[in-house]
Amino acid sequence: MLTSGFDVIVWSKNKITLVAPDGISLDNSMTGQLGVYLQSVAGAKAYHVQYMTGTGAWVDAGIWANTKGIVITNLTPGLVYGVLIRGIGGSTQYGPWSGTVSLMCM
């Protein structure tokens, strides 16, 4: 959605402030991938996911329309990956980033 050049704007008379996603867990049951699970954020229309290893730079994993089916692919087995997520939508377009959740990729 954001790569199309358009911004995500929710038209509402009420100010909608997004909170950081909560209840995030990772699943490493598939080789070279991490499945991402989280509770939905009230007012979010999409979710922005980033990941990193060690002290490396954050890598954009894309924008996901909902909380189901988020999978980060093309990862290196044996490395520990940190994942951040934020909601998109509401009055400010972007919510705050979640805390980092980490897991080793199998």
C-alpha cells in the first residue's frame, strides 16, 4: 500500500491514536522463515514489520493487511532475528513500534 505512493489516511471525526502491538510471538517451525503472530491493534488498517540480526540495520519485511499470515522469508538458519511491528492507520498514520521479539531461525 505505501509503496504505491499513497498515504494511509483514516477519515474520522474522532482522533484515533494507535498503541504499540502487544502479544507478539514468533514461530520458527519452517526452515528459513519466521511466522509472526500478534493481537490486532484497535484502529490499525495494516501492520508494518521489520527485522534484524545482531547489531545490523533493520530490514523492512513489508506491510501486511492484517495479523494473519505474516511470514518473514529468506532468513539464514541458526541466526537470531529480532522483529518489530507497528500499526498503520488512525489519526497519526503510524503507531509506535512494539518491543523487539527475538527467536533463532531454524
